Amino acid sequence: MRTDDFFNHYGVTRNPFAEEDAQTDQVFKSRCREVRHPAWDKVYGSPNDPATSLVFGEKGAGKTAMRLQIVQAVGKHNETAKPEDRVWVIEYDDFNPLLDRFADRLPARKGRDAHRVLEEWKLWDHMDGVLSIAITDLVDRLLDKTRLDRRSLKNLDAAQRRDLMLLAACYDDSTAEPQSQRWKRLASVVGYPTWLASGWFWIGVAITAAILGAIVLFHYWDWYHIKSWLAWPWTYVAIAAGWAPWVVKWFSRHRRAWKVASNVRVLRRDRGTLAGLLMRVRTEDLENQPLPDKRRTDDRYELLGKLQGVLRSLGYGGVMVLVDRVDEPHLLGGRVEAMRDFVWSMLDNKFLRQPGLGFKLLLPAEVLDYLNREDRDFHQRARLDKQNVIPSLDWTAEALSDLANARLAACTEQDPPPMLRDLIDPAVSDSRLSEALRSLRTPRHLFKFLFRLISTHCNQHPDSDPAWKIEPQTFEAVLAVYAREQASVDRGLAAS
């Protein structure tokens, strides 16, 4: 018999257990986002005052699902919240581009060695990555009229318009259009007066035109005398003096652009383009302003503060940074030591406890052992006692049963919907079913097991003689095989 026939018997229109990854799970995305882990309240906290949480969970425990649920919950909160209580979400979860660019900036010998690359990776590189994602998203929304109400731009004061333009020059990482064109469009939307930065250029043009015009007019188009004046060195000295302030500015902006491009190591910044953008910024707007032109965190903390100030004026009083999929970058290769080296620099109390900024770190369970082995100095710097640590995303048998029932209900239109208990022969007792679910531990194992169990059951019965209940012997046999396979996988991961 076919699995479709088995599910249709119970009014289920699609297999609820076919997907294993929340990123591509349409059942979860469309109908099951309200089914949450028991630790949800501690992880999510209050959106009115975002706080940091550290969550450790094994593969398949629901970390990515929790991230997607946080995004959805914040979206719903923002629909009804006052402007000052809305939250801006930064999803810091795609590390491959950042690590690839970072490795390319290192000497060839270091760039090929993942351990050496991670030795060079510092907290300010994480901060650059967060700022890049946030600024790129913000500029996208400002340039797209349908994604952000531009009327809130009137709340930006002159200093915040300047801050936004400088942040966009340093961190906007969009490839949709040339950066210079995109920056000009943003300046137009924001109302930043780039034309005021062209004063020295036009002064140089005016002085040059005045000197040449005077020579021509004074000698009444007498080309012999005009050529003699043009051959006179002091003519060029006077013209050069007129252009001197602009030349000084040009060298200053190119030097600043070179330093920014060299020290923002997670992005590829074209130095000529960046210098061109800085040339359109007034000199007084760059005085004493922080730029990421040094390898240190001080400037980045100030830039994060400036970003928060801009977002507050746009109607977002808080910011959440969601850190997920740390085990996926190809440079790390799934190695626990590499994941530890990559994440550890973020575990800094000053970084994690900034006012109005909450980090949700959804980390692999394997790194928790390394965390517990760290010395007193590390724990003093990280102050994990203040970070809402959830050491394990354990799922009880009851929670897994509720999850399975919710997915069945999401895939059926009949009322009442079928329950997991209805699919299995009563000879499998409730206590035995509960014990089996408890041994599976995570939603991913639950879905894999139930998919295999139902498929095996259907393969054992022909269409002419269907069976609508899964027999005890099938249940026990599939569970035993699955448990052995998973134990083998766990031993392999532990050995690696």
C-alpha cells in the first residue's frame, strides 16, 4: 500500500514528517510556527527590552526553527507595538561569505589553514559582519518604498543623516547595483546634501577659469602674449594654489578609504569607490567621527551605537541579533574546536550586554563542554551568569507527542484531526510509546523515525489488504534499527 493511501485514510493530505530542516519545512513555515519549545519564554524574553540568551542544542533540536519563530514573533509584535517599542532583527547566520572574504585577505599560507584563519578572527570582525548585514538590510528597506515608511525619515536629525551615510559607505554590501549609484540614491532619499562637499572643487575650477579668463581678456586675444603668460611659471603656481585644498582633501579621503578597506576584513571594499563616496561627505561631517579604520572594537561600539540611534529615530527602540548555523560554514568543517574558536570572541559581557541590543546565540551542544572547561578569566569576561543560558534544548516525550499531533493537524482538514496515537496499534501501550519518543530526543529524530516507520508499515501490506494501524512488531523493529544507526552516527561524531 502507498503512504498516501495510509494518510488519506485519516484525512491527512500530505506527509507531515517528510521534512527535517526548518529552513525548507513548508509545514512548519505555514502552519506549525506556534508549536514552541518549553524554553521559549526564557529565550525570547520581552521584545520591549531585548536581552541576550545563549542556547545550546544538538543537531535537529530546533535551533533554526526557534530563530524563525523569533522572527515571526517580532514581526507580529511590531505590527501592534508603539514605534519606540518596535524591534529591528538582524539575522547573523550566513557566515560563509564573511569567512571566505576574511581568508582571502590573509597571506596565502594562512588563508589555506582553517586553524590559522580562526586565530586571526577577532571580535571586531564579528561586529563588522553584524553591521554589514544590518546596514545592507536597512538601505534595502529605505530604497524600497514598500518595505519601510519613509515618513519616519523626517525624525532623523542632521547628525543621524550623516551617520547613516557614513555607515552605508563603509558597510553596505549589496550587489544589486553599483555601490556609488546606490549611495547617491540613498543620499537623495535621506536628504543628505552631498553638493555641499564639492566646495573646494568648484573653488579650484573658478580660480583656474578666472586666471585663464583674465589672461585672455587682458591681452585681447593676442595669442603671442597669451602664450607667454601661459609659459610663465607663476601662472601655474596660482592655479595650483587654487586646487591645493581639493588635492589635500583628495589624498586625505583616499588614505581614509585605504585604511577602512584594509581593516574591514569581512567585506570586499573597492578603495577607489569608497574614496569617491567619502569625497562627497563634508569635511566637518568627518571630523572626530569613528570609522572602522583600525583593528579594534572601540570604533565598532560607537558605530553600533550610531546605528541604534538611527533605528530609534526610524521607530525601532530595540535590536535583536540572531546567531545561528554556526556548525555549517565549510571553513569550519563541522569541527567542534573550530566552532569554539569562531564563537568564543563573541562571549564578551560588554558586547552581549549593550543597552537595547539583545543577542540570541543558538549554538551547537558540543561547544558547551569546552565552555565548562574554560578558566576563571574567561568566565569573568563573559559573565555567563547574566546571559540567560539554556544548557540544553531537551524535548520531553510529551512535547514531542504534541509536536507530532500538531503537524498531523496542520496537514488535515477534518475535525477532529487524527492523533499520533490513532496511527499505532493499541497493543503498543501509551507508556511504551512515551518511552520511545523520549529516546528520540529531538524533533529531527522524531520526524525521521515516523517517516521510516510509516513507510515500512505501508511496504509490508498490499493495496488489496491494507492495514490502518502500525503493528507492535513493526514499531519495535524500526525503533531498534533507528536507535542502532543513530548510536553509530553519534560514535562517529565523537571520534571526529
